[in-house]
Amino acid sequence: MPAAAHDRPHPMRSLLILSIAALSYALAQTTLIPALGTLSEDLHTSTSSVAWVLTAYLVAAAVFTPVMGRLGDMFGKRRMLVIALAVFGVGSIISALGTSLEVIVAGRVLQGIGGGIFPLCFGIIRDEFPRERVSGSIGLISATAGIGGGAGLVIGGLIIDNASYHLIFWLGAAMAGLAAISTMLFIHESPLRTPGRVDIRGALVLGLGLIMPLLGVSQANSWGWTDPRVLGLVAAGAVVLALWVKLQRRTEQPLADIDALSKPPVLVTNLTTVLVGFGMFNSFILIPEIAQAPTSSGYGFGVDATGAGLIMLPGALTMLVAGPLSGSLGNRVGNKIPLAIGSLLSSLGLVLLAVDHGSQLSLILYNVILSLGIGFAFAAMPNLIVEAVPQAQTGEATGFNALVRSVGSSLGTQVAAAIVAGTVVTSTGLPTDDGLTTAFLVGAGVTAVATVAALLIPRAKQHHEHLPIGEEIGAASPLGEPAYGGTQA
């Protein structure tokens, strides 16, 4: 029997709930950054070791995001969204209670499984929202990744300056719980299903291929960039990833449909996503470093973690505006244009930060330019993917896009940290200004390549699985008949 018309949730209410779900994950990406120094001291561990609370989270997200997207396509996106939020919440509680690095990292791995929140949200929007609202809504949810990343620095700084790092994890657990309950109560399950199974073997091989090069980069300063161990881990990771591609082609129901991902619109969009993700996390590491360095360093401003977060806040707010604008522009001229504009602005912002970070005003202004670019780019990426694949593959394809964004973020984090750590002066324990400038310029170069890649994205063949627009509006509005029949899952 069809669901009663008046039971269909209004798109704005659903979008608010999905935004809370996405924000809970996005905040967890960066709220710990201001706490890394405190964690290192409290847990009596090194800076390179404590960085794994970030890397473990991003790697777990990279591995499990496509898995959760696939499960959503198979068993229901709302159901899997609730499960992803629940696992994220459990991971948050474990880390909140943890008093050792190993326990906190274990909790962060569970939190990383929440990376599936994004493709599941995208799938719900595509299934449930009127066609004309899909692009803008996906843009807003995607921009939340950047918004939460910037806001997380502010919130994390406030907590570290006034309370304990444990509160950061309790906040994540509370937000995940609120989002999970709201999803169960107010969001309907889509009847669209893609039967199949989950490729556990593929997920494990993918995880191994991602962890090895990240481990090599994280140890590069300790071992040396040309050390055989570093080069060996990077090379081994590349070999494993190449074997993973072959394995996926031979698997009957793979984790990722390589043929679909190899289509030029999808392939080039994912490449651009890696590069932009690199630039975003490059800035998340470097700007707080400058803000919190003492004035005696010659470049720092000596502010506390809260002050560093406040410097980042205008950029985070800019992303809130940029996401919907990107979706609107993409509807008019195609989504590769806002992606190219966003990549170019990101590169420009990083160049300006490299050549002029001598005042708090310059940090704020240039970070706003950078954040405007990230907001435009992040909003366009999933829309390009959604346009390029059949509706039945929305979860899988957007999940893989979120995966490569996590890979880019992981690389940006590790490379920026490695460059800066390589210039630390023994007498002061602080990096040099030249080291910070170099790290910014590396990020700028990477995002400049993203601009070129975005312009090369070919137009995708349109998929028209949507119902007529009048019926789609009925599906997402309290007025009119729903767009589909069937019982609610």
C-alpha cells in the first residue's frame, strides 16, 4: 500500500535532519586538531604517533564509506544511516572514556565508519526530494564537510581552552544520537533496492593499500624521505591498490564497479576530489600552527586554541553560503564550472597565505577566499557523480567519491605535517616560516592541478530514472500523492 500523502516528510525538515547527521561527522574531522598537543602530553606519546587519531579516522572513513553506501543501496538508506550514526556514537563514547592512545584510536576507527553518512544522505535526497531541489540540497550537505571542518577548529579550541579533550568526543556522541533518533522518527525509507552482497575482501585489500603509503609519509621525517622503508611502503601501497583494481574487476559483486568508476566524468571528478581534499586539510593544519605560534617565532600571533579557531570561523561561515550557490550555478551552467571556480579560488587562497601570513587580518581574508573555493568545489563534486551514474548506484558512487576525498584529506594532513615538522628548529621546537610557506605552496600547486582537471571533466550521459516532476514533488511534499507505492521499510 502507498504511504499516506500527509506522512511524506517535507524536504526542508528532512534536509535539516540530514544536515545534523553530516555535521556530526564533519566536526569530528577537525575538533581534535587543537587538542593534538594536549593529547600528546596527556598520553605521553610523540607528535607523529598522536597524528594517528586523525589518520586512523580518515583511513577508516575511506574504507567503510563505499561499504556503507553499498549497504544503503541493498538494505535501505535510512536504515543504514541510523546504523552508521549509531556506530559513530559508540566510537565517540569509547574515545571519550579512553585514557590511552590505543583506545582513543580504536574509537576513532569506529567514528570513521560514520563516513558512510554522506553517501547515504545523498542517496536519500536523490530518492526523496523533488528533482529541482536535489542539486542544491546535495550541495549543502557536501559543503557541510568543509563547514564542519572549519567550525570544528573553533569548537575544539573552545573545549581545549576551557575543559578536557574528553568533552570533544561526548559532543560527537550527543550529536550522533540526536541525528539517529530524528532519522528514525522523521525520515521515510526509500523502497529502491539494489540486491547484492558486500565485498569484504575488497574492503580489506583497499584498507591495506591506503594504510601503507600513509604510514610511510607519516614516518618520513623520522626515517628520511628517501629511506627504503618510506619508499617501500609507498610503492607497496601502490601495488596493492593496482591489485585491488584487478580484484574488483574479477569479483562478481565488487565493492566498487570499476567500469562505472572508469567512465571519464566519474574518474576525472574523483581525481579532482582528491586534489581539493588535499588542499583543504593542508590549510587546517597550517593556519592554526601560525596562529598559535608565539610572537617570538617571527610569524606567530601567540593566540590560544580558541583564538586560532576564531580566525578560521569566517571561512567556515563562507562555506555555508558557497554550497547552495554552487548548486544553483551548477544547475545553470553545469557542475564542472563551480568545481573549476572552487579549485581556482582554493589555489589562489593558498598562494596568498603563502606570500602574506603576517597579520591576523590577512589569515582571515585569505582563508575566506580559500574556504569560498572549497565550498564551491565540495558542493559540485557529488552532483557531478550523481549526474553520471544510474540512480541504483548513487550510494556506491558517491561513497567512493567520499572515499577519495578522505584519501586526499589524509595525504594533505600528513604531507603538510611532514613538511612543517622537517623544518623544526631544535632550540625552539618551532617550524621555520619558510617551512610553512613551502607547505602552503605545495597545497596551492595541488589545487591548481585540480582546476585543470575540473575543466577536463566531460559531460555525462544523463540518467532519467526520476519519475515525472509532478509525481516527484508529491513524494517530498505533504500535498499530493506519493511518488511510489510499496510499504515503508
